[in-house]
Amino acid sequence: MPTENKPAEPLPSLATGHPLTPDTWADFVQRLRHDCVGSGVRDHCTSAAIFTVQARRIDTGYDLDFNPDQACIVDHDGGDICFSPSEFYENACECQQASLNASAQEQSECDFADLNVGDQWEILAGLDDYTVTGWQERWEIINSHFTKDAAEAFIRRKKHDYGRMRVYVESQYYAWEFEAIKAAILDGTLTYSGTDN
């Protein structure tokens, strides 16, 4: 009788919230060594790495004369954002699509989808309950981690709270306290000396 191959349970790790024990400490030191003095350094080009988790944020309200990136914001229902006229049209109900096509026929004798993008934005800007505005993307730091695995584990655990996130590597070269503690961990000066409960 065949048996199911169940995925292996992940090993306990500080990166995934397990308590500090001799095993989780040894795993942490091994991952820290890989990311900061081992082969992982090739991926981010600094041994003074700190792994920040950043969440994508969209700021709106920019003057269109100074910001070419446009978005259409629904002024009700939580302020949904569409970043192109085609995205707006695809997400619109049949009634809205018919209205957009009627406006396009009146303006240029073609359907909305056949207009150039500038004319599409102009029609969207004339709609009630919608705002066409400039926008910019920024990445907000949520938290920082000693290792890449810990940053990635945080993203897996919290992506439903923050939306789109990424791991960004910053250099902590002049963060002398941080670097001194990390060096002490890696050279064995700072070790785990607790008792396993």
C-alpha cells in the first residue's frame, strides 16, 4: 500500500519564532555566517548586511503637471486604485463600460478601448466619484533582521497584513554596535550559555 509523502516539518528556527535553544542558536549562527561572511555575501555584496523587510506603499495626490504616472481612484468603497485606463475598463461593470464607450463615441466616434491613453484619462477624469491623480511608489521599512531567512519568514507570515513586500539589503558598516555584536557571534566570543528547558 503506497504511503503519502508528507512534507518534512521545518526544523525549529529563531527565524520562524521558535525559542532560543542550543539547536536554534547553532542554526542562527550558521545562517548568519552564510549571509555575512559566507557564500551569501555574493548575493548582496556587503558583509555588513542587515535584511530589511519593506512594504510597497502608493502615495497619491501628486499634480499631474509634475508627475507623469497617473492613477484613477474610486472615491468610495475604500478607494480602490487603477493604474491604467485599460485596467479601469476591465474592472468596470457592463453599465460603466457602456457609459465609457458612449463618452468615447461622442468625443471621437470610437469605443473607449480604441482611444489613445491621454483621451482615455481625460474621460476618466470627468467621471463622478472618481479622481485621476498623480502617484508615486515608495518602500516603507517594516522591520529588520540579522538573516535573509528571518526576513523571508516574516514576509510569509505577514503578507496578508502588508500586501506586496520585499527583502532589501542595507549596509550596516558604520552601525558599530550592530557590527560588533555580529562579529562577536561569528568569532565565538558571544555564545549561547542558557540551559535547555
